[in-house]
Amino acid sequence: MKSFFNLRGSREKGRMGNLLRFFLGFIAFSFIFMASFGFGAYFYIIGALPKLETLDDYRPNIVSTVYSDDEKAIGEFFLEKRVVVPYSRIPEVLINAFVAAEDGSFFEHSGISLVAILRAAVKNIEAGGVVQGGSTITQQVAKAMLLSPERKLLRKIKEAILAHRMEKKFSKEDILSLYLNHIYLGEGAYGVEAASITYFGKHVEEITLPEAALLAGLTSSPSRHSPVSHFDKAKERQVYVLERMVEDGYITADEEMGALNEILNIRKKEDINRPLAPYFTEHIRRYISEKYGDDVLYHDGLKIYTHLNIKMQESAERAVIEGVKEIDKRHGFRGPASMLKPEEAATFSMKLSEAIAKSPLEVGKDVEGVVEKVDNKGKFVSVRIGDIRAKLDFLEMEWAAPYIPKPGDLLLVQVKSLHPKTGEVRVTLDQEPEVQGALVAIDPYTGYVKALVGGYDYKKTEFNRVVQSRRQPGSSFKPIIYAAALDKGYTPASIIMDSPVIFEQDLEGQTWKPKNYDAVFHGPALGSSGDSLLELTSAYGVFAAQGDKADPVFITKIVDRDGKVLEENYPVVINVLSKGTAYVMTNLREGVVQSGTGQGVKALGRPAAGKTGTTNDLSDAWFMGYTPDLVAGTWVGYDQMKPLGKAETGGRAAAPIWLKFMQGAVAGTPVKGFPVPDDVVFVKIDKETGLLATAKSKETVFECFKEGTEPTEYSDPEAIQETDFFRYESGTESDDVEPVKPPEHEME
């Protein structure tokens, strides 16, 4: 029995040993297999990782910017609104704000922070939602610039490996620079420089503590926390960032309190992406796109330099808007936009109040409102604008007679005043004009385009009526003909017979009989093909520049992101008229301003010359004019080529726009006279005969001539004199008045 049990025991020990060896072998095999698999997976993952060298030459999509003559940004072209700035330009307060908000241990860890992960978990549990992420700034850079945004374990593993490698290859400053230039911060802005300009209208180095905290708070959800659209939520995030900055020792509690109480000046949404000169910048965009391609335009961060003047551009836009509205109102009110039932009016007002909360009313702003009631005494109308009750005086509606408002009428009104204490709002009746207007101003000596407005409202139509539209210029084309005549030997005293002319237009006997605005023949009537406002304005620049013609210049220089100059444009100037001819034409044009069809422009109060123009059926109205240093042209008309209305001539419709523009454009500049060339003489002539005046002359006038072309014979009182082609313009639209004696300082 003993031997049996001993034998049985030895067998059991043998089995146990075998099982133990098998178990240990299995563990060893599993460990080797897992290790092999792990190493294989690791090497597979790292083999598929993007190369860090791609970050050495960081070239993201950046903004191409158009600059004015004083190098201020007036327009931008971009796929991603980003402006890359060097680390040295980013202020310490902004760096501290982002580090405190996103990665408190950034300067200590080597790419991954377990402390940050645990802290984020605690914060999120306390808040009952995600308020803080666990990824380090380095991990965020790896994800944003080297990986896809997919939420998978494999991507997180890759992110961690890349973050660790980045910390070995790059300095902390390099990583922060990448992060702060690449991160999306809402409202289309990528990077801290673009965000700073977008929200505060200032460069990143000018950022203050409360502004820095606000920007740093946008990272978790830029759209939901945008201070433009959701200021309250943005403010909550600002509080969080400031608290973190105190915890991390970047600021004191007193500094935190001061930052919280500081008022933030956030730009309005409508101002953020609005170019100052939309028609001008769009013309430039098309040119660059056609010549260099969209990839260069939207990727290479071009710096596009122009000579557009901001003061002149703002004056031009005001002049066109106000002038077009005046013309439109002269022809009456077209009625309310619609008639709303009480429930419709309530719904409309509720939606409008939400919009006003984001973009408050301001003086000069157009807004729709619903008529609530009309005062029984007929003094004012109560207009509901969202939750605001505004007053519309009947005196402000005289132009709309015989229209009488009724409750439920939906009207377009313009804010006239906002009382700061009582909150009373007063408005005037307005309407969206159907007529269009355009204006361009050019330096006549260089051809630099200084201001350009291609229509009443760029948001409604991008069609540029300065360069894309070709319309008949009417009698505004006459000075071009006159100048050619002067160079062929004619003078301001030449006699030209005025008689009707009939043209055969087709084989069926259709005829055309050109005539002047007043249907009376005083000289040869002119017809012409269509011209652009830019072409005609440039032509008038010849008279201002004493016979030199400068080609219009929109772009002076284009520089790419690497500082390479792609093109540089200098003035191209050629002489096309003698100084004498140019001055004689200017003297004639001054007469138009002093006592002719353009005499309303005399209110400018300084030497100016110009010419009105009106086409058949009053479908186009022009005023082309210039001072010694600036030439500008204005056009008014309908895109559909229909009449502007009774008496809407160049002098009435277009000249006031020119005057308003010039009053703003030349304000504060020295008053100059047109320089008189040495080969010009002034002679007193008989107005009736055009010959030298005598004591018997009934009416005389000083006339200027190119030396050698002045009359040498004295007038014969009995001679019959036909109408003077050059000098006749007795207030009609078709011809010019006799030029006046130039100022004494000019004669000297």
C-alpha cells in the first residue's frame, strides 16, 4: 500500500509539474506574442506617422490684404482668415492667458500631462459637462496640423507619440508660435492676430489683459462663445480664464477684478468682414485671380498696395448714397414694403428685437418698422422697431405725399436721433432706391485711383458701373471734341454754324435727328458710342494735368508672403495736348461751374472746372469735373436704361454728388488755382462778334487764347454773328457758357 501511494504521489507531482511548465510556457509565449504584437503595432504606427519636418516650413493659408495709400488694410481675400505673426510680437499676457486656460503645466511637461488629464476630469465632473480638455497644447498642435480630427483611440496614440517627438525637436516657444498662429477662434478668424483684429480692431501686440482672457476662452467652442454673437457666454469663459491665471500665479486677484470690470469694445458683426471699398477691392481681386490664379491669391498672403485714399473713399460712398436717395425721393414714395396683420406684426417685431440685441440701433442706420398708430392730430406716426417705439414726424414724410401711413404698414425708416437719457428714438421715412450711381476719382498727374464707388449697394449687386458699364456720355463728351478742334486751329472765338442734321439709320428709311436738351439748335449736336466712367474721367484728367495723360493705376505693388515683388506699377504718362490747349479747355470748363449748367458746383468755394452731360430721354446723367489736383466723374442712371425722370439732367442729378464728394475730399487742403501757361493770353473781345472789343461793343468778355490765335481785328457792330460754338451756354444742358475773367492771382 505504501509503495502504491508513493507511486501515485509521484505521478501527481509529475502532472503538476507538467501543468506548471505548460502554464509558465503559455505565459512566456503570450508575453512574447503580446510584446511582438505591441512592438509590431508600435512600429506600424510610427511608420505611418507624418514627418515633423513638415512643421519646419509652416506655410498655412494666410490672408491676402489690400492696403490704402497710407498702408491701412481696406480689403482681404482668404480661405482661412489668418495672419501669421512671429512669437516676438505676441505679448506675454496673451501667452499666459492661453497657457493658463489650456495647459497649465505646458512649460514643465514633455508633451503629455497626466496632471492635466486628471485636473480636466475633476473640472468636468464639477461642472457637469466638458469645460476643460485634457490634451496639452503640444497634443493640440499635433492633432490640428499633422492628424485628422477623428475621435478614435488610434488617433490619440498617434497624437501622444507625435507630441513627445515634437517636444524633443522644437522649443516651447516654437510650439506656442505654431499653436497661437493656427488655432481657430471664431468669426472666420484663425490665429491670435486675425482674432485680435476681428474682435477688437487692433493688432495682437496691443491686446490688454481682459481682451487676452476673452480670446483664450474661445478655444473650446469658438462659435458658441463668440463675443460678437454670444457675449454673455464669452464673458463666462473670460471669467474662467482669469480665475485660472490667478491660480497659476500669472495675475493677482486685484488684477483679475480690474479686468472683469473693464468694458470691452467688441466690433459689430456687420463691420467685421466689410471691406472699406468693396467695388475697388473686387476689381483688384478679379485682376489678381486672372493673372496669378486663385491658389496664389488665397494661399500666399499677398500684400497688395494701392493709392486709394480712405478719406476720399468715405466721402465718395456718402456722396453716392445720399445723392441717389435724393434723386429717388424726388419721384415719390412707392408705398410700404407690405401690410402685416396683427399676428404677423408681432412675429416680425419679435425677430427684429433679437437682431437689434446683437446689432443695436444707431443714428443713420436703416431699419424696418411696423406702423402701430397715427396721432389723431396728424403730427407723428408711432413705429414699432422690435421692442422700441419710435416717432416718425409727418414733416419728415412730405416727400412721400399723398401717402398716409396705416397700422400694419411695414416701412423702411432711418434713425434720426437717439436720446441718451429718455431713450426716445426719432426716425425719418426712407426707401430703397431703384436708381444707381457711380463715382471715380483719380490723381490726374499719376493716374492713381483715389476713390471708387461702383454702385449704390455692393451687397445687392457687385456690378461695377465705373469699369464694367458703358453708357452714352451725352454732351459731357464735347470737351474731347473741343480740345481736338483747338489743336486744329479753332479758338474760343471761332464761328460754327448750327443747323439740324438728319441721319439715315436703315434701308427702310428710318432716320435719326440729334438735338440738344432744350430742342433748340445752338451748335452742332453730338452723338457718341458708349464709354465707361473710368475712361471718361481719365480723359478729363488731361485738362487738369496740363495736357498729360496718365493711365489709371489701381495697384502700385504686389508682394508675396516671402517678400518677393510680383509686380510694381509706376505712372505711365504721355503728352497728348499742349499746355495752352489744356488750359483754354479748363478756362471754358470753369465757366460751366461759374454760371452754366454746373453752377451748383460753385458752392465748393475753390477753383473747379467741369461739364455736365445728359443723354436722350434723360436715361443717363453725368458730371465730369476737376480741381487742380483731383479729377472725378459721376454718373447716375437705371441699369435698365429707362428715363431718370423729368428734369433729371447732369446738372441736377450728377453734379450734386460730385460736389458732396469734393467737399469731403478736399476739406482741409490748400486752395489752388489752375496754373496759366506762358503761351496763353487773355483778350477782351466783343461778345456778339468774337472780335476785339471796341468802345461801341454792347457786351464784352475776357477770353483766353493760345498765343498767336487771338483775334487781331476789331468788331464791326453791323456784322451778323452766328452762335459761338464754344462759348454759348445760357443755362441749357447742351452747350457751355462764355468763360469768365480769371482771378487776378491767376492773371498775374
